[in-house]
Amino acid sequence: MKFSRRALVKASAASVLLGGFSAPSVARGETAEFSYKYANNLPDSHPLNARAKEMADAIKRETNGRFDLQIFPNNQLGSDMDMLSQIRSGGIEFFTLSGLILSTLVPAGPPLTVSVVPGLRYGMEGHGWRSRRLCARRG
């Protein structure tokens, strides 16, 4: 049995046209408009990861699937330094890290003081947690 090129082209065109109508419609896999990665070095059973999963589910539900937060616990994406490098290059959007890792890149602030929250400082000189307002009132 011989097939000509013309017959092959006709059969291909017919199968494409008829295949589109006769095949059941397949639901398109909808992807999120925003997909972010959150990595940390804590085990999967840690409360932070349990709450992060709850948060990711709630965000996905409230945004109707437009925002997807993927969680990578237990150093799945590499060591702390590897993940910090990925943060800097844009491979990871969120990362829980210790101050020791961050101190390799960020110079220290004023002597013996670590800024934690704007307006709240912890002084290593024995002052403990103090608010700027509290310090201003005491003069």
C-alpha cells in the first residue's frame, strides 16, 4: 500500500480538526499568577513549618489561587549559605535565617546594639528591651 504526501497531509489535517472536537475537553492546569518559595532550616514537624503551611493554604484560598507559596523545610534547597545566595539571586523569595548567617553580609549597626524592630532596640550593655519613646520620656 502506497501513501502519497498529499494523502498524509489530508489525514493529518483531518485528525487535528476532528481530534479537537471529538476529544473530551481537558481542564487546563491553572498555575498561580504569583509563585513564591519559602525556605528554612527547620524540620518539617517544627511549629513554624506547620503554621507556614496553614498560612500558605489560607493565602491561596483567599487569593483564589492567584498566589502560591511553596514551603521548603529542612534545608531542602541547600545549606543556609546556599539559600542566602539564592535569596540574593532571586531563586527564593523568603528565608528564615539566623543573625549569624546574615552578619556575614551586613555590617553591624551602632556599637553593641542590634536593631530588631524600628523603635525597639536591645542594648548589650544591660539595658534590655527598650522603646525609643520610653527612653525619650526618661530623658
